[in-house]
Amino acid sequence: MIGTTTGTTTGEIPGPLGVGLIAHWKMNDTTSTIVLDTKGNNNGYSVRDAGILSSSGVVGTSLLNDNYSGDVITVPASGSSLNSLLNGGNPFSISIWEYADWSGDNPIFNKGIGSLDDPYIGMNAYNNYGQGITFFELAAQSFPWYNEGIYIGFINPLGNTEWRHYVITYDGSGQASGVHLYVDSAEIIDIYSIYHDNFELIDAGVGPQADLLLGDPVIRGNHVVRYDDTRIYNRVLDQNEIDLLYNGGSGTESE
């Protein structure tokens, strides 16, 4: 029943964007280091020093990530429901509003950086000699990624000083064909490369035991990235739902 869907309060009937919503960070936290998850299970934090500041966003405020100091928004792995959800055997969707002030390499999110033998999931945008490519990786180990996992590159026009809405969906099939990327509500169908096309479940259902990072812990110069409304679902969003999230470029915080 919809009223008991995971990620909602029992008896509560969510809107179309609330069904299967596991984590939702609105990025409206302007007075503390806590980045609140409205679902209450995956609160994150920001350093909130001179590098992490609030600013105007797509909806309300956004949180800034200053790549000059390597600050990131962090969702701790300890006790997180995301560990088992993002294990390669379950469907999920990740929706992120991001603003970058340059068109260079830009890690969007990752979970699993650490030991090269660790499971890893992440999405990164790259400037490949003037061609924009967004890579998505879901692997049982961070390296060598070409041995075990899904690693797929989507040809995506470079963005520069603009808000972009990314949605990555995965159907849990273990195949690259089950991965779809949408940018500003449009599906990206041009594929740059597929380095590997199948996935073995991570440790019998235990996902990446690492913090989820929004931003880039590697200092890459005096660049700024902003994040606004960010969500993780335990199901595949359809085109209509992605359109609702994009909302003609105005975004929404509705659930």
C-alpha cells in the first residue's frame, strides 16, 4: 500500500514524488553544520567554514562546495540505509541539482573512495578535449573498474555557470542497459563508451561501506560548486516524475 511505502510515515499518503523516497536533502540548512535529510535517516554535514556557505538555489537556498579547499557535503556511512540500497542488486534513482562555475572535471557524487578493493558507486562529469562526458560507475571494487562492474560514459554537452538537474536511474539488473541518465529532464542517449557491462553483487547484498560525498575532496583550483534539492529513491523514476522534479527548470521540494 502506498501509505506504508518505505521512506514514508505509516498512514501518510505521499505525493507522486514521495513514493520510495529514502533520503531527501533540501539544502536549506543555513545556520548549522548539519545537512538535514527530511526522511530522518541520512543526515549529512558540511564543514561550513569559509568554503561551505549557503547561497541562492533553484528552490530556496543551496549549499556551496569550495573546491579550492576541498570541502564536501558528507553523509556518513555508519548506520546508513544507503549501504544496502546501493549494492548493485536493487533499483534506485538519484536526483541532484548542481551548479558548477566552470566546465572542467567535476565529481558529482561518490560513495566508496578509499581502498582500491572497496565497492564503489559514483557519477563524474569530465571535459574530454572539449567534449562533455558524464561517467557513471557501479563496481564491486574501485580498481581495476574494468574487471568487475558497470562503467558507462554518456555524451553530455558541457555546462558552464548554470544549474543542471541530473537524474541517474538503475533497474537492479546488473546490466549497463539498466542505467539511464537524464539531464534537465531529457534522457541522454548518446553513449561515449561502455567499459564493462555487468555487475556481481557486492558481498551478498552489503553495499559500499563508505561515506556518500557531494563535491570533490580533491583540490582542483578556485572553483565553486553548489548543490540544491538532492534525493535518493529505492525505485526507478519514470519520465513524468523526472519532469515533475525538473519543473521546467524551477525545481521543486515537494514530496
